[in-house]
Amino acid sequence: MERYDLATGSLREMNAQLQAVAPGENLTAWEILNPDGRHAIAVGLDAPIEVRVMGPTGYYCSGMNQQATVRIRGNAGPGVAENMMSGKVIVEGDASQYAGATGRGGLLAIKGNASSRCGISMKGIDIVVGGSVGHMSCFMGQKGNLVVCGDAGEALGDSLYEARVFVRGSVKSLGADCVEKEMRPEHLAALENLLESAEIDTDPADFRRYGSARRLYNFDIDNAGAY
Amino acid sequence: MPMDHHKPNIPATPPRQSWTFSQDVNAEIRRAAATGIYDIRGGGAKRRVPHFDDLLFLGASISRYPLEGYRERCDTNVTIGARFAKKPIELEIPITIAGMSFGSLSGAAKEALGRGASLAGTSTTTGDGGMTPEERGHSKLLVYQYLPSRYGMNPDDLRKADAIEIVVGQGAKPGGGGMLLGQKISDRVAEMRDLPMGIDQRSACRHPDWTGPDDMEIKILELREITGWEKPIYVKIGGARPYYDTALAVKAGADAIVLDGMQGGTAATQDVFIEHVGMPTLACLRPAVQALQDLGMHREVQLIVSGGIRTGADVAKALALGADAVSIGTAALVALGDNDPKWEDEYQKLGTTAGAYDDWHEGLDPAGITTQVPELEARLDPIEGGRRLRNYLKTMTLEAQTLARACGKSHLHKLEPEDLCALTMEAAAMAQVPLAGTEWIPGKNGF
Ligand SMILES: Cc1cc2nc3c(=O)[nH]c(=O)nc-3n(C[C@H](O)[C@H](O)[C@H](O)COP(=O)(O)O)c2cc1C
């Protein structure tokens, strides 16, 4: 286990060390001490390493992650795991705005709640939130799955493309072109997998599925009010 | 008794077209009434606005002596991004190729831009929709755009780029997003953007994970951390509030500013947006330079200006007013063959004429540039296109050198506002140079 203390070291040096781990090297487990809400911790990683961040993080923790597993033992600031490509990011506390924004792959698991715009413009990432999400979550979501074990705020899935949204609790309102859809066996199976990988023990049967009505895919003047 | 309209002794007034309700305006009203939707088109503002044409160089005189045209050097190189980046960009000429998306342009057109720019010793830029291997492969220096849509964005391409350009706005549409209509969404374009084929793709107008200058500073930090502080980070702004946007981008840690005025081209935007939002390039330049000077950052943070740059004279004038480099979009497409009269028959079939064709979003470009249709794309030979672009870039550079030598300057960057005068009051006020034949700069010295 390697340790890096941000109280005495620098962000640049820490990220450089994490980014330099080559496949096959032994330095596969890291602990980052005293993150103290610093921004851009553990960004741009590209190796199957395990990083534990021992406290709260600022903006963009594990941004653009590839392969690595990053566990945040605290709350995460805005844009956690933004544009993630692969790997896994686990937030043990709550996450701020735009969690998993534009993510293209991998899994983001948030044990607590997520704020507004969770999964905005998501492009293939899977996001599982143990608690609730704020307004405009999954806005313009293109691909991937957003699973919400609590409630969803206003305008869920506004201008949704092909991303799938699963919510267990209540939905304050659906955004433009987002509709409830039938939960078929393949969806239940996918949901079960997602919950399992996020280490959340809940019955998939309690969820409802939402998706795009695909009415806004090609512009039509009669829908102008909906855009 | 019927009225006699032809009394020989009463002079007839010719029919008078209203200035307010011109033929163009009426045609647009009829079009809107028929379709129920605004007009979308490519290109930049078509109305006449004060521009570099309204400025003249003074040339040498008894007190200023010129440099010999073919004997004395006039350098053209420029370094971009030395403020924070470990690997700044070294350009041989101060003219870059602006960001134009793969999707709006064909793969062959992107390749031609890369080839031409590389031959001329300058950079080219990706665009909305991501980086293609053809483009990376054929571009010696490639700037990777970081756009609100984040289509195709990934850390591998980020690391492959020579510089990163955060796009906040574009001159054609400051405050607007993008639209790529379904007919241009081929399999490849759809896959790169993670969207289904054939649907209209909206590009967001705001970044999804930050708002405002304080966030932008953190975003720049993140991008630098991902790429090891190697690559210059540019911030591109539309010509809206150039003084403050420049100052805020500098404060946020930009290495370079790309400033795009309202004549700047776009692949597809509402005509009303193109013609009515944003300021002319000429009006944007001095406030941006002023911001850099006020912060002690002029020449430290480079200013790249675009929007209607066509000739070496435009280049020289932009540099004289304080820009470090310029960027071209539309002109580069014209050099490749866009709007060439040799396709006139086909332009006629599309209801337009060479020089006026702007339905770039429809994907039926006879010149094979703004299209994803394989048969049309095949009309553009990327090698020949690259050579033409190289020739054009070299010609512009020679023209700018000619003007600089006439002003006695051994580097294009030594051109200064004192080398210029203005032909109109508007241009004098915007460029802050005297009206020709006077010492009058509107707004200076209390007048
Ligand atoms: C076909 C086309 C596509 C464009 N695509 C983008 C883009 O993806 N991103 C961007 O920032 N600007 C885009 N632009 C704007 C250019 O980067 C540049 O600002 C503009 O073309 C400069 O003005 P000019 O065309 O008068 O030279 C595009 C312009 C054109 C003509």
C-alpha cells in the first residue's frame, strides 16, 4: 500500500505518481491522505489501480478516469468522475452537482445523495445513487444507465436521448420528452447487476423505468414549446 | 367613369420598394409563414459591418524607413502558450486553421485542412464531434477543442493533442449551441457522438460541469493535471464582451485567447442569431488587447483573432492592432473549393448560386466539403486540397510581410496601431486609430 499525504505533498506530484503507474507494476493500492476538499484529485488515471481518498474532495475528483477504482471516503464536490471512460468510482458520502457528467463508461456509485444535474449529458456511464438526485438529472442523457434508489427532483431526464433511468422513489416531475416505460425482464436483469456492482442491496422490482419518448429527435414546429 | 391612370401630362412615379420591407425581408416573411420555422444556415454575418477594409496602412515616409522587399527579413513566427505550458506551440506563420467539426465537414476536408496547415507550418483545430485519426495523422500541430457537447471527448485524444481549446463561445453565435441535422449524421458521426443515426443533434450552449470564471479556473486546473501541464490551454470566446471575457479567461489561467467576431463562420445556426448577436471582429479586437495590457499580459497570453479574415492585409491589420495571430475558417474552405463557380449548375439546382451557397447543414455540398455523402466527398482530393490551402496560407503570409516591410517592420509583431489610419469614423472609433488625414480618434481626448 502506497500513501500520499496532501497536507505535506502537492497535487501535481500526487497525480503524476498515480498517472505514472504502468500496467504490471506492484504499486496497485494507494491511500490519499488529507484531501481536504482539494480539486482535481486522481484525475486522468489509466491503470487498474485502487485509490482510496481518505476524506472529502473538491471539483472533478477522478475526472476522465480509465481503469482505476477510486473510493472517496467522504463527500465529493462538483463533477466527480466527469467524462469517466472505464473503471469504478465510489463516493461513500454525498456528491455535488453534475456527478458523472458526460461519462462514457465505467461505474459511478454514490452511497449518499447526488445534487442537481447528476448524469448530465451522460454518454455510456452507469451511475447508481443510493439516495436521491436533484433537479435536471440525466439532462440530455445519451447512453448508459442512471439508477436512483431514493427520489428524483424536477425535470428528470429532460431532452433525453437513449440513456435509461430507473427510480425507486418519487419523481417530482419529468422533463421534456421523458416518459415512464415498461420494465421488461432484460431491464430488471440489468438493474440487478448495476445494484450489485454498486454494493447496494435493494429489490429491482421496486423501481420504475423512464426513457425518451423520442418525439424531439427531429425538429417539428408543433413541438416548439417543448424544446 | 373609370379613372384614367395614363394622363399624359402627369409624370408617373416609378414603383417604389420599401427599404423597411425589402424584397429580402418579404421573402423571409413568406418563407416563415410557409414553414413555421426560422432559417438555419452556415457561414457568418452577411450584412456589411465595419471591418479591416476600413483601415489603411500609412507606409514609410521620411521619418519611418521601409525594409527591402526581397533582401531584408520580416519574420512571421509566433509561440503560443508559454505562460504555463511545458510544451508551447511554435508556429511558422501567424495564421491558424479554426476549429470546424468532423460531421459538419467531411473526413476528406478535415484531412485537407491538416495537410495544408502542416505544409504551411501552422496548426489546425478539431471541432464539435471529436478528433479523427485522419486529422491527427495529417496535422503536425493539432488543437483539440473542449466543447459544451463533449461529443467524442476522451483522455486519450486529449493526450494526443498539441493544445487544448476550451470553447466558451463562437462569434457567429455567442450564447448559442449547435445543431447538426439528421441528414448529416452518418454511422461514423453518430458513433463518435454516442447518439443514434439520423436524429438532429443539438450541441449544448453551456458546459455541463461548470459555470462562470471561478469554475473555469478549476476546469483548467483539471485539464492541466490530466495532461501533465504540457499543453497550452486556449479559451475561445465569441465577440460579446471582449474586455471582460479576455480578462476573466486570463484570470482563470488561459495560455491563449481565441476571439471570434460576428463575421465568423458556423456550420449551422439560425440566421437571426448570426446576423443579430455579437460584435464585429474589428470592434472586439482593441478591448481584448486593452484587457491584456491592463493585466500586464499582452504578448504573455497570446490573442488569436478570427471572424472574416481573408487576406494578408487582414492579417497585418489584426496584428497591428495587437493580435498575436489570426485564425481562418470560411476562407480555408473557399481555398479548398467551397462555393467555386465551377459547380454553378449544381448550385442552381439547389436554388442558389456560387458565392451565396450557405446551406452547409443540409449536407449536399457540390464541392464535397460540408457533406457526409460519399459520392460528394469523393470530389475533394485531400492532397490537392492541402496543397491549395498551403498556397493560400503562404500567399497571405507574403502579403502581410509586404505590408510590414513597407512600414519598416522586421517582424509582423512589430506592426502597431500607429501604422494605421481609418477610412470611416466607425472604424476609427472601433480600432482606435485616427480618421485618415486627421489626428482624430473618436472617444479620445474628450471628443
Ligand atoms: C463549417 C464550420 C464549422 C465550424 N465548427 C466549429 C466548431 O465545431 N467549433 C468551434 O468552436 N467553431 C466552429 N466554427 C467556427 C470557426 O472555428 C471560426 O470561429 C470561424 O470560422 C472564424 O471565422 P471565419 O469563418 O470568418 O474565418 C465553424 C465554422 C465553420 C465555417
